[in-house]
Amino acid sequence: MAPKTTALILAHFHPRVGYKLTFSRSDPTLSLSLAEIEYKLFPSGLHAVPSDVIYFSHADQIGVAVFQQRKSGASQRGAEFSSLGVLIPRTAGGDLWKYIPKLRELVDGEEEELEGFWGTCTLKDSLEDPTPEAENPRKRFGALVRLLGERVFMLLRFVMQGKRVLILDGPPVKRGGEVCFLLGSLAGTGRCLFSVGVRDIPLLEGEGGYVATTTDGILAEKRGLFDYLVEVIGENRVRVKGRDGREVKVGKRDWEKWSMLKGEGGILGESSDKIEGHFRDLRETFLRKLERMVEDRYSDEDTPRVVVIGADQIRALGLDPSAEMDREFVVDMVRIHLGKNGVVQSGRRRSRKVRVCGVVLGISLSVIAILIYVNYC
């Protein structure tokens, strides 16, 4: 069954008139304001493309819109832009792409057609028809993973950690929205905001963690809005930067995993469905190993409030104990997935576990020696 359509909106833009919401209907049972939603339907730079698909969010809903450009004169000044979109509950986001064919059909439709569509409140008839596979983001997972390359692993970890990930791409903006969908889906978590612009700055300032895409370069300059910036360069390369503006380098273990994926017989040669399944398996396997790691280490005692994680355990999880980001990821997942505080035991010095007030701590032998000296000498 199709998800319920909570709103239908049609907006136009003309250089001499500006933005105008020309048709809107929303579920009367919801307190859903459509104020300024027309700006969501026209990300910056869309005038450069004849058509596009925009994934976006509004309040507690997510949406998709079809953009169409029509030229009414010989110059760009006569161009008129139209976008027709729907909103649905965030919980039904996996079916969002199925609305695209109907929106394309109606973007130039008359008001009676829009009223007729809204009267059904769902796209049941459209969803029952065969939908072009090109519209399904999941069918593009293979191409999207290849776009992200060896950085796909770190980006998935960032999303699992609840970091703020901003993607700078487009126009067209469809690909950026699909990358958001890919990361949120494969990570099994993450708040996807999809397309955002300058008007969304207050929203981004209040978000604790998100995945979003933008065409507005000014957002990339406001480093307080994100933890990591993903710059899409051309058709087949991305660069990841931290808040300090420095590029985040790919670790050795991620290079090894990527080489296996793209090597002879690697999963990258398979269908998008198999690639999606592979990454989901990686995530589930990691979480099971993490749970088992804690259970095995504290099998004879109650799990303490602070879980000590050793270098060998980090390696067993497929990560690099010498990489600060990998250590931070494990600590964060102990907190998020297991509800415990974690601390990484230094691998540079021999250490022993010491229980202090019921809490297990990793203390190096040199520190113990100093304590003994101070107390007894």
C-alpha cells in the first residue's frame, strides 16, 4: 500500500516575479505549515539544468519534487521554472522515489488534475504500475558507491556516529539526494535532510547530526554548520574535509577493504542489490562483533560503566587502532549501541586493568610504578 500523501505543492519561479506557490493542499488532520516551502523546490543553480529531481525535508516530513524549465522567450529572462512535489511521513521514506513518474506527468497539469490527484491522497494507481528502475536510488547504489570510492567506509562511520555530514554537489541535485539516501540507508541510522540552502542555516545550527546536500557554496564556508564536508568533484571523485578545512585522509584498513571490493571477483562488479546487501552485512557484523567483544571481556563480571577497549580488539573490528578517528568511532559505538562509556587502552605501553571504585581502568605499568614510588618512598 502506498504511503499517505500529506501535502501536494506546485510552485513557479520567474525572474521578474520571483517565487510563487500556485497550488497547495495538505492533510487537514496535521498541523503542517507550508510557509516558505516553495524555496525548498528551487535549490540554488537549477536554472542551469532543464529538469531535475529534488529530495528535501520539511518539518517532520520528507518530500520529492520534479523540476521543469520552460523558456517562453529567446533569452533566459523569459524562462519559467516549475516544481511539483509531495510530502510524506519520514517513516515511509523508502517509497519516496515511486512518486516521481506521477509528478513528471502532472508538473504542467491543470488545477483540476492536481485536485483530482489530491483527492486520492495516495499514488496507489501509480505505484502499481511498473516504475522505471532509474528512479529508484537503490538501483544506483553501485554507481554511488563507486563515486564515493574508498571514502565510503569513513562516511558510513560518520553517519553511524551521528556526525553532521554536508555534501556539496550539483546542480543537478538529484545525485546529492541519492547519496544522502545511500548513506542513511547503509548506515541504518542518520537524519536525512536531503537538499538544504541558505534559508536552512537556522535548522542546521540546531541539528545534532544529519546528512544533507547543498548547491550553496556559502554553507561550505560556515564551518560551524557541519562536522565533515563532502565535495563532489566532477563525475567520479569526492574529497572529504573536516571543520578545520583540512582534507581527511583515508586510512590503511579502508584502502585494503576498497581494494578487495574493486578487485577481481569483488562485490563492485555485482548488482546494486548485492552491493547494498554487502554493506548491510558489514554493518551488522561489526555490531555483533562489538557486542561479543564486550561480553567476552567481561563474561565473569557485570559490565562496568566504563568499557576498556584494547588495540587487538579494534583490529578485530576491521579498524586501525593507531588512527584517532577509528578509536573515536569504536568509543562512540559503545556508547550509542551498547549504552556504555568506552575508553581505548593505549597500545604503546604495557598496561594492566585496575578496578577503581568498581570501574575498570587501563593504567600503564609506568604510571603504577610512579604511584608506588610516591606512596612508599
